[in-house]
Amino acid sequence: MLSERRLQVLRAIVQDYVGTEEPVGSKALTERHSLGVSPATVRNDMAALEDEGYIAQPHTSAGRIPTDKGYRLFVDKLAGVKPMTQPERRAIQNFLDGAVDLDDVVARTVRLLAQLTRQVAVVQYPSLTRSTVRHVELLSLAPARLMLVLITDTGRVEQRLVDCPAPFGEASLADLRARLNSRVAGRRFADVPRLVEDLPEAFDVEDRGTVSTVLSTLLETLVEENEERLMIGGTANLTRFNHDFPLTIRPVLEALEEQVVLLKLLGEVKDSGMTVRIGHENVHEGLNSTSVVSVGYGSGGEAVAKLGVVGPTRMDYPGTMGAVRAVARYVGQILAES
Amino acid sequence: MLSERRLQVLRAIVQDYVGTEEPVGSKALTERHSLGVSPATVRNDMAALEDEGYIAQPHTSAGRIPTDKGYRLFVDKLAGVKPMTQPERRAIQNFLDGAVDLDDVVARTVRLLAQLTRQVAVVQYPSLTRSTVRHVELLSLAPARLMLVLITDTGRVEQRLVDCPAPFGEASLADLRARLNSRVAGRRFADVPRLVEDLPEAFDVEDRGTVSTVLSTLLETLVEENEERLMIGGTANLTRFNHDFPLTIRPVLEALEEQVVLLKLLGEVKDSGMTVRIGHENVHEGLNSTSVVSVGYGSGGEAVAKLGVVGPTRMDYPGTMGAVRAVARYVGQILAES
DNA sequence: CGCTGGCACTCGCGCGCGCAGAGTGCCAGG
DNA sequence: CCTGGCACTCTGCGCGCGCGAGTGCCAGCG
């Protein structure tokens, strides 16, 4: 077990390194943080911290930098979440309030997160599976061709073309539309399958094929998790770490382009609470030198999607976590209102 | 006026420089291109080309590199568009054919363009203004609250909430829906305003307020040019020019994040034909060391949106132009089919 | 027992130097 | 007008050196 002071030393190292982006030495530490002990003592503590694997030196006779394990301890035990100031909160709210539709909400959220954290922001569109159905619309495009439009409570719209096995009259269409909506409107996606199970039985034999087709298309749309979209922004912030440059930025950009990777990344987040994945804790290799701070957000109590930021392991964790949490909260509010 | 051989020298310089990414000297030129003259002669030609501003040397006693003006001449006079090979065409078609909806088409197009050209791809969503209306749907969400859904021939869906001045019955709603569609379905956006002009008159006095509100919302949606969205991809390709690195990649990433900038950029493209903007021809400063190759695409004969790539001025113009043109053509086909 | 000041040691980084090589401009001759 | 030759100019690179930051260790002190 590490003594209290050693933890403070670790905290100081993390803070200084995040601030200066340079390995921090014992002397600088005692000067900038009043630890009440001499550099020599700090050196001993540092040696101990290094033995434990919390810090490392890039080369012999250089200062120390935190390891992933060191950041982990810092995040878990040594630092809280720095709450946003009142003006910041207000700015967030103002910025998000101007959004006109779901796309706009997501776009603004990305910009906001990127600006606040000065890192790469990732925002997942509100997921279908957790949402409820606001309305289902059926349009006749051709005698045997329908368009199915699904509108969710988060304002998301999904559309699918349906080729009918047989022509489908306007009357039947209106009937199906009415029955469908009376059953599923306001219901959670998860409940829809059993709510429409017996629907074909209410129709004439010749229409049942089409009804079944429409229903299966609807159900497909509901479960199409992989269709989940996301938006990223602030990639220019990657260029801020000029140091260890091209080696690190390349794989990160590549990873960010792989939506699948990102979705998996966010998917690992637990529903509530914030997740911080530091360096090698990220399974994707391209992200081994980055940290990911993510959190779920939602319109009600429950999370419908995730958002987060990707940045260097050397990041301001308290500030970033504060920003991510605050943004998630306000986005949730906005979604609930609309 | 430049002699034929000097133009050939310029062409050779551009080609070599694009290939090697290094300033090209007179000796290397004569070795790799059978110009039939000696290095000394080429040197004279180079001096002339430099006087005219087509090439420059980064430092005294280095090889020459093309200037923006040199690339311009190359693109205009010295190089054609390199057509895609048969297998490439087929690959493009296969890749795009798998798309399930508009988002998917755009996403695939971006990926495809980025892969083919190994550069940053930008694809604008099919614009509303040029499109035609496929269907307008009205849904009653609450007694005095409607949702207006607009479906375009390119498969794009726009939705708007409408707060009615007065409650609006189901019968009126159905009536309005039917009348609206009979008038505007299949029509071009530009024609819609005059087609619905007198629509309120067909309704009872108490409903006219609502009808007018719905109509004005519809018209707003139609003209909302600024709502135009786009998708970008392949930013990881920016890291390929390791040379003059962080100086150039930063502003480019920033420019790419400014959707407004990009939209303006693409907007400058003339409707038909390909546009190549080289280096300083781009008004946006961040893009002064890049070239933009863009072209309109559309489902019919007419362009409904633009797409293109952003890359270093030192790019393979014929190949890039070929890829951009081919992709645009096939995307147009896909949109026409769906 | 833990903290401190002192001291010798290590090693990365920046700087200056010199050399090799590529490329140029110019000139005289064909 | 083209060509071969020649002198010149730079850049990039490798090398060696010295500085300085930072360390580890040790002996002494409270």
C-alpha cells in the first residue's frame, strides 16, 4: 500500500505532466506543489512509485511520466470530476437549445464536446432499441410497393421500402396503419414484436402476405442495431500533441473512421455512470495511446445512447469527465423536451 | 508560348513529382522519360519554365517542383482524365449496389471515394432544391400538433413539427393530406409554391389557419438550403504526406470540420463538368496547399448535389478525376433506380 | 526510522563541423 | 539549337562534444 504522500506525489506528477507535456522531475515537483518535503524525499517516493509501475521514465536520467496504471489510479482514487462552472453550464444549455432537429442536436453536441474538451468528440445517435414508437406511417408508392416510416420519441426517422407479395388496396392500407398505430404507438421497441404478433389474423387472406411483410420489415428496422450511426468531430484537435506526432495520429484517425470500432467502443460503456478507458485498456490497437471517456445519455432516466471523447492518455481527466457528464445531462434534457 | 517539348518536360516533372514526392532534377528526367534530348537541354527548358512560373525550386540547387500554375496547365492541357478499368467499374458498382438507404449510399460513396483516390472524400447529400417530391405525409401527434414528413425522390426524408393555431380534425387532416399529395407528388420543389398557393381556400374558415401554417412549414423546408448536410471520410489519408506534416494537416482538418466552408467549396462547382481547384485557387486559406476535385451528380440528367475529394496539390490528377467522375456517375445511377 | 543535503554519474539534446551528392548555371564547341 | 564539361551552391547527414537536467545512493541528522 502506498502512503498518503506518495499518492500526492503521483497526483502532482499527473497534474504537472498533463499541464506541461514534459517529463517531470523531483525538483520541479517540490517547487510547484508544496509537499513539505525535499526533492530527495520525493525521489525516493518516485522510485517506489516506479517499482509499483505507476510511473516510468522515458530514458534514464529524464523525469517521470505516468503509466496507464498511474492514470488509472489517478482517475479512480486521486481525482474527482471537476464540475462545470455556472457560466459554462449556461453556455452549454444555450448552445444546445438552438437545435432544430435531431441531426442538429447531435451535430451541436459534437461541436460542443470537441470545443469544451479540446479533443475528439464522438456522439452516438439515440438508439432505436431503447426508444419508444411515436408513430408508424405507411405510404403507397405503387400498387405493390409501400414505404414504411417509423418515427421515434427521440425524433429519429427510419424509412424502409416494402415490396408487397400482392397489391394492397388503400382501404387495407388505412386499416393496417390504424391498427398498427393503435397497438404500438407509445410502446417501447422491445415490446413491439409481441404486440403485433397476431395482427395478420385480422386481415383478409389475400392481404395477410403483405401485412406479414410489412411487420417483418418493421421488426427488422427495430432490431437493426448495427445501423446505429454516430457523428464525430474535433479531429483537428489531434494535431495538438505535436510531440510524438504522426506515429500516434494515424491509427487514431483510422480507428475513428471505422464506425464499427467506435460503436463497439461506446457499447462497452455501462448504462449509467462514466467509463474511462485508459491507453492499453482499449482493445483496439490504434487507440492504445489514447483514453476514451464516455457516458450514456437519455431522454428519461434510462440511457438511449452514448457519447464521449477520445484524447491522449495525457489528458485533463477531471475536466474532461466534467464536460462529458455535463453535456450528456443537457443533451438528455433537450431530447426529453422535444 | 511554350514549345511542345517544354510542355512535355512540364508533364514529365509533374508525373515524376507526383510519383516520388521529391523535387525532380534534369538528369532523372532524361533517364525516366525518353525525351530524346540531353540533361543540359532539359535544364534550359526548366529554366524557361521557371521563368514562366510553372515550376520552382524549393532551394537553390535542388530539383524543381510544379507550382500551382504548373499543375493548372497540366490539368488543363497536358493530361486527360484517366478512365477506370473495367474491373474497377464493376467493383464500384458492386460496392454501391449493396446500399439499403440514402444514408448508406452516401456513407458507401464516401468510403469508396476515399479508398479509390486515397484521399479525403466529401459527399454532399442530395440537395432538396433540385429534387422532386415523392410524398408528403401529415401525422397527428396531438390535437393541435402535427408532424410533417417530406419524402423526396432521392429517398431523403425531412420532418418538421407543426404547432397548429387551432385543433385540426382527422377528417380535415386526411383531406389536406390527399389534396397536398395530389398537387405536389412528383413535382419539382421549385414548382411547389405556386401549386399550393390557393390551397387554404378549399378549406373551412376555421381550418385555414392550420393549413397555412402547414404550407409555410413545407415551403420553409423546401428552401432550407443551409440545412444541407455532407459526409466526409478518409481523413487518415492526410497522414500519408509525412513530409511537410503538421503545418499542412492542421488547417485542412479544421477546414473539413467547417461544414459551411465545405458546402461553399462544393457550391462553387458548376453544375456539369468537373471542377479542379488547385492550391491557392481555393479561397479558404487552410486549403491553400490542397487541391479539390469535385463534380455534380444526380439521379436524372441534372445534378442534385456535389461530391469530390480533397488532397495535396501533388496528386494524381488524371486518376483522381477518373475516380471522381466514375463514382459520381454510378451514384447517380443508384439514386435513379431507388 | 524517515527526511535531508551532497555528490558522482548517466544520458539525451543541441550545436557545430565537414563531407558527399545532387543539381544547377554557364560556356564553348559541334 | 543542342550538347558535354566544369565550377559552384546548397541541403542533408553523420559525428563528436559539452551542457544540464535528473537520478540513485549515501552519510548524517532529528
